[in-house]
Amino acid sequence: MQSWLVSLTGWGTEVILWIQGFRTPWLDVLFKALSGLGTTYAYLVLLPLVYWCFDRLAGIGLAYVVLLSGWLNAGLKNLFAIPRPSDPRIMRLEEIGDPSFPSGHAQNAMAVWGYLAGRARRAGFWVLAALLILGIGFSRLYLGVHYPQDVLAGYLVGALFLLVFAPAEKYLTRLVGPLTMGAQMVLALAVPALVWLGSWALGMPEGQGDVSPAVVAGALFGLNLGIVLEGRFVRFSPAGPALQRAGRFLLGLLLVFAFYLGPRWLAQQVLPAAYESAPVRLARYFLVALVVSWIGPWLFVKVGLARRRSR
């Protein structure tokens, strides 16, 4: 299949060149912004917004979608190893070093916004989700960093991911909910450990990206542990007046980015040769996920920005 995909790069190059023939400064800004919705920074804003301010269970599910879909995409890219567009006629408006197929932006857009649309179940949100999915995928062609087959494959993989994830989420929620705290703690560690072992078995490189095995394992461990601790000791409610929700979102976001950027800066100062090593990145993303899932909600309840929910 790899040889067939490589044979499509000539056709894909012509499609990119045709699209870039309509380039303008305003379109550059628009499609860079749309592409930015698929970055780590965007998800660091979106995930807490949903979890803290609208729907706790949807926020938890969305976090798993982002992490597992990203991990799956990294594995597929490593498997197919198709290079990025490199024709000198193509204007690369963004520089990326990882393989091209399938598009992670397109796959995650389908998975993330498809999941949220399924949760919201509102016609207006479905329209918004469809526009964002199409816009994010198209932006990767406009920026010259993906072939059309990468984007189409990303959409397909994202849709298939959702078809598996949606029923699995319902089943596992019913299965894990009644377990004791000790059993939930074991699962909190077992799931990321299996992801890391699976990455090793598949020969996935550690790399330097935000979907490397260490990053996904660390974030899953922090998320799982935080969910258990929050459910046991905090039980915050995302409901409340709009001003209260805005207050907790802004306060929590400061905390999230402090833990996201702070340890990285500290590691650069203390361990300049290893600040992007697997253990350091695992620890960073563990802390960020723990802040989102447990420390933030605990703080909101303590300062009166959130109420407790019933058990």
C-alpha cells in the first residue's frame, strides 16, 4: 500500500499547487488560524473549557479522544512513513518534520468535533462541527504540508475511531464506575502502561512531538488518576452562572499553562541536554492532566467558583 500512496504524490502535488494559486495574505491568516485549532495549545484550552464549564463526562471523553486518536495517528504515520510534500514549487507555510500520512489534523478534527457534535445533539453545533472539520482539513492543503490523500485518510480514520470509541465509552463507564477506588487506581496506571508497551511493540519512535508514547502515557496516567481522585474527594459540578464559569475557566487556564510551560522552562535550565527526554515529557504531561482533572476542580470548590455535585 505504501508504494501506491507514494504513486499518488504527483497528483497530490498538482492539487496543492492549484489550491495555492488562490493564495492571498488574508487567506494565509485564515487557514493558519484554522490549522491552529489542531495544535496542543488549542486542545489545552478546549478540554478544560468543556470539562470545567459545560459537561464533566463529555470533557473526560473528549480527553480520551484527543489522546488516543493522536496516539493512533502517530502509529499510522510511523507505519506508512510517507514524506511530507517536498516539491520546490509548493510554498510550505508551516514546517513539520514527522511523516505525512494520514493527516493528524484531519483525523483529530473528525474525532474531536464529531464527538462533541454527538454529545451536543444540536443542529447548529453539527453545522459548526462540519465547517471546522472541513476547514481544518483544507487548511493543511493550503499550507502545503499535506497531500489530499492524507486529509481524506485522516477523515476516514477519525470516523472509524469514533465508531469504535462511542460504544466502548458507554460500556467502560458502566464497568469502571462501580469498582472500588483501589481497583480504579490499578486501572489508572494499567491503561497508560499498556499504551506505552503497545508503542514499544509497534516500534513507534519516542520522537519530539506532542503525541509521542511518553506524552500520551503521562497524560493518560494524570487524567486517570485525577478522575479517580476528583470523583472520590472533590465531586465538583460544572454548572453555575456564566460569570462563575468564566472565572473558573480563566483561573484554571493560568494554572494549566503554568504547569505546561513552567516545568519545560525549569528542565531547560536544570537539564538542558535532556529537557525533551521521555521521562521529562512524561512528567510534564502527567502534571498538566492532573491539574485539569483534579487540582483545578479542587481549587474551584475551595475558592467558591464551583459547587459539589451529589455522589
